Amino acid sequence: MKSNRKNLDQVHGIWEDPRIYSINRRPMTATAVRFNNRDEALSGKTPSRFISLNGSWKFNWTPSAPDLLEEFYGLEFDNQEWDEIEVPGVWQLQGYGNPHYRDRGLPPGIDEKHPPRIDPRQNSLGRYRKTFSLPQDWQGQAVILHFGAVQAALQVWVNGKEVGYSQDSRLPAEFDISEFLVVGENLISALVYRFSDGSYLEDQDMWYLNGIFRDVYLYMAPRTRIEDFYLRCDFDPDYQDARFLADVILFRDGSDDRINSLHVELIDPNKKQVFSHQEKITDWESSNCKIGIEKAVIDPAKWSAEDPALYTVVLSLVDEGGNTIEVIPAKFGFRVVEIIDRQILLNGKPILINGVNRHEFDPRTGYAVSRESMEDQVKLLKQFNINAVRTAHYPNHPYFYDLCDRYGLYVMDEANLESHNFVKHLPRDKKEWRDAVVSRGTRMVLRDRNHPSIIFWSLGNEAGGGENFQHMRQAMLELDQTRPIHYEGEHTSPNSDVISLMYPSPAFLEKLAQGQKPLRFFKAGEILGKWIWPRDYANKPILVCEYAHAMGNSISSLHKFRDIFENYPHCAGGYIWDMIDQSLLREMEDGTNAWTYGGDWEDKPNDGYFCINGLFQPDLKPNPHAYEVQKVYQPLEVTPGDLDQGEVKIHNKNSFITLEGMDLHWVLTRDGQPDQSGVLPVPAIPAGGQEKILVPFQLTEQIKEMSERHLLLEFILREETHWAKAGHRIGWEQISFPTKDQKVNIPSGQSAETTPLIIHP
């Protein structure tokens, strides 16, 4: 057995060198599932070319790197005495080490004064082992090992042979392990590091946890295969007819000289075929071939958060004998995002971002969030009239984007890059960090660019400025030019297509909207020392990437921000901080369970309860201020007309859909008590339109003279939707009737000396 010292020296060379962020990792491609044939692809069933490795793994934890005394990855190594751990999962919530909460700054072990140093004594390690059997029909094909996400760095062996290494804790790492496999049982070994030099780029406001926390699986890909694909569209000037565009990258093994063809099929939301196109493949460049497809589509159903029409694209690779080699299905939405006249347009119409920031977090399992929980969260967002999510501050699980495509949410997809406590030093212009920085943006784009729900890319969060962001932006634009790019970390930077800011007051935001000069940026009361002039953002929309900090009893001034967003068309809206309280459930010494925050896990230093600032509690129960958000974000506005005649005006704030499908439940109250009530169908008021309706209550002269009257109007879903049950309240308004001045009779009593009183009717 080799000495531990040699191993450790090699490891140090990896985990403390920002130039090494991957070894033998496959290039990023779009998320795809491969099937044998078209019927299997459209069935929704798990494909036969897929093996899940989720579940129980053999596990051993060492609290510091010097404790790594044995080469655990060999076939001869005996792991019988090791524990079992669940994957996906984080080891701190399964009994190994403690969670650590920081708002800014990293846990001990990161040498903040000397990046990229890591203290090996505090760099705990997790060792994982898992066996699997290779299916007989996978022999001779490419077998890919997929780790969905690992915090903070990953080293992999198969059957005792080193495969590769990966950093970036929020994007997948894939390795081609074909050459390492044998017939029968095979062994995967993984070493997970608590910290690496990449940790300096992951200084987010969050709990610090570790492990393999997203799905692990194997998939088989033919030697000749669809390697990647990029789907998009454009429209005619009237945004009616479209052009479907696809770039498909094919790969073939040098020994495969068969003539193949690519079939591209488009199926509409009603499962009717729109077109089927076949392209013969002849233009191979070595092992790769790029095929471009353009097809006209007459008046397709358009995708928006209000009406998320999804098509299905079926890509099939067929050999010269007509035999299907493989099939990949993908969802697609016809939509374009543009900035015109400082407004953010979707399919030619302005949209307003009624958004929220969301950490991917579960109170029981930490970073490992189940699909069921993700879907519950997306439904909550829809139910509370939230139409947009910022993936604060890293790419999310691929399934979350699928849900946003399906249910309808506008997504800002943010790169896993924050150097909050080091913004003056990292990454700035440092060339040794450049490739690692750029890869965090480009890999996100390559994985996620086919999702219609994503309307912004974000370069990261609170990471300062510098040349590295210019390189990152340019590299991302080379891969996708269909979305604006956001970045808040450098307000006047040309790297952002919007002027983004955090935590402005309504007064400051309005001055910015009016183009007053000069303005000095504040954030949460802190002067940032940056002056901004109208010339710095003359052609850019204003987007508030964090506002209305939802800690405690808050959100009281949200309506003031809404008024500014609606009164100034170039104010595109914003994202509340944040969606869910980041609290961990812990069993206490007395056997009870408690929601915990920083300091409750012996984590020092920590930032206490600053993680508790969500609209929803950790178990997704709404906090009181969630209902304030639901009210302010509601997609309609009611104003009084001639109230004595029952006249009110309803304004549809939607950009694309009518208000049909709702009933108006009304209640007239006298002196706080219900007097009359009824139900009316809400008219199909077009998007952006306004219509008067008459509420059929009866008023007598006595009621007019003697009563304090209010009209409560509630807009209720008539039928169940995929995100809410029938009876769900979309919005409401309470209107006060004008009152006449009345004399107040004060009964006589004993006199007393007192201060003057003012009595209002």
C-alpha cells in the first residue's frame, strides 16, 4: 500500500489549485434521457438504458484530511465495518459532523486571508463505495456515470482505477467509465471533500453541508449517438408565426461507418404532430457532426408563465436499415425574450417580475430536496401569485426547471459564484481563477438553455467585478444569445443587460426610475461608495434582484414598490428575499423537535437566525406576510365606480390571458356585519384590459345615511387547475363607501381634568 503522505500531497495539489477544477469530466450537455424507441420515449416510463444508484452506499467519514490513512478505492479493500448512508443526502444530517450557518464568510478551514489555502485539519472527508452489475446488453456501448451535485469536490474511481475529479457543487459531473467496467459486478468509489479552492467561489448566505446530494445514476449511450442539442425559435414581426430552430450535435466512434439519419418531430400540447423532418447525415468532421434544423410553424401556442404551452420535440437517430439507434424527447416552448425601449418583453409584450429568491433546501435533508417537495413549492408560488424565481445563488436540480416549464414560472438561472467576503480580491482579474469562473457560467448555459422558463442568465451574486466577468459573459453569449444577462455585483458594468440593485428604499428606487443624478448606492443601510449616473443605465431596464427582506414582521411597504414598478415601464419588478425559512429540524435532548438556526449545532462563528427570512416556514406553512405578497402580486385591480349603483372597475394586469375561469364572490357589510352577498362570473377581460361590472346589492336611504358600509370582493377559481383546487382565492379587494359626517353624542358624566381629545367620525 502506498503511503498516506504521497496521497495527501497529490490531493493538496488538486484541492488548493484554482486552475484544476476538473479532470476527465465530460463536457456539459443538455439534460437528456435516452430511450430505445419512440413509443418508450413518449410513455413516461423509466428507460431501460438507465440505472439509478440512489439509495444506500457504504460510507466512512474522517474529520480531517490527515486521517485518510488507507486507499479505500481498491477491489481488495474490506468495507464491512463501514456505515451505510443515504444518497442523495448530506452527511451532517446523517450523524457526521455539524451543519454550519454563515450569512457572509465561510466556516473555519477556509483561510480567508490566503486563498486558495485549505486547512487539512478541518477539511473533513467522506468516502463512499457502491457496487452494481452491468447489464449484458450494455457491453460494447458507452457507459456514463452521472453525479447530479456534490459539495464541495469529488474524486472518483471505478474498480480501483482513478476516473476523474470535479468541482462546482451545483452542477453535474459526468464521467465516461466504459473502459473501466467488467462483466458482472463493478465497484464505484468516491471521495468527497468538505472544502476545496472552489469553496472560495461559493460564499453564499446558507447552511454549509456536504455530501452527494443529487441523483447518481448510470446511462448507456450508443457508440454513435446524439451528443447534445440546442432548441430555440424566433418570430415574425407580429409575433404570430414562428421558426423552430434546432442544432443537434452527433458523435460516432471511429469504427462505426454506417450511414445514419436524424429524425426531428414536433408534437403540439394536444399531442398532434406539427411536423416530422428527416436529415441524412453525411458531413462528419472526425467524430462529430452538427446538424441545423429550421422549420416554419404557423401560429404556434406561445409559452408564458400565465399560459405555459409546452410542445414535445422527439429526436431519433436511425441507421441505414431503418433501425432506431436511440431516441431523446425534450419539452419545448415557443417564446422569445427581448429588451426593447428599456422594457423586458416576452413574445413582444411587457412582463412584470413578481418574483422571489429561492434556496434549494429542505429542513430534514438539507440540500437534498425531493421531487415531491419541489412540486409543492412550485404550486405554492403559483397559489401566492408569484410568477418568477431567482435560483439564489446557484443552478438548481434539473427537475425544478421542468416544473417551472410545466406550471409556468419565469426563472433567473444564476451561476454558482459568490465571493462575498472576498469581493475586493476574488475573482477580479486573477487569471489563475479565470477558467474556473467561466466554466461555472458556460456549463450552466449548456445544461439549461433548452428550458423556456429561463428568461435570464445571472453571472452570480455578490462577487465584485473585474475582467473575469467579461470573459464569463462573452463565453456564455457564444453559447446562447436568446436571453438577457443579469449581474448585480458591479452596478455600472456593461456585463449586465439590466441595472440591478438590492434593498433600495421606495424613494431611492423612484429617483433611479426618474433618472435623477447623481445617486449613491445603498444596500440595507450600508453606503457602498458607488455613484451612478443616468448615462450608466440609459438603455437598461431596472430590476431589483433582492428586496422586501422577509424576516420577522415585514413586507409592510411592498405596495409602494409595486406602484413604482407599475408607474415606470422600465422598472421590470423584483425578487423578494426569500421564499422559505432556512431552518433545520433537530431532535432536542428532551425528545421534542425544534426548528434550529445558526449556533444551534455548535457551529462557530455563525450568523444566528439570519437564515429565518422566508415567506413560508420550513414546512411550507405560510407566514403572515405571505398573504401580503399574495395581495400585492395579485393579477387584477379593483377600483370603485358609482358605488351606490354597485359599479366597480376590474383591471386585468395579466400580459397574456383573460380573467375567465373565476367567480366573483361579493359581500356587502353594514357596520362590520354581512348584510347581502352573491356570486357573479368574472368577465373574460382581455390582458391589460378594464371593464365595469355591476354588483347587484340593494341600498335603502336608511342604510346610506346610518351605516358604515364596505364591499368585499373575492376572485375565486371556479374549477381545479394543475396548481390549485377549485375555490382557491386569486385576489381580493375591500372597498369603503363614502360616509357623511355624523354628530357624536357623548353622554354626560362627572367632569375631570384631562388633555384635549380630537374625535374623528
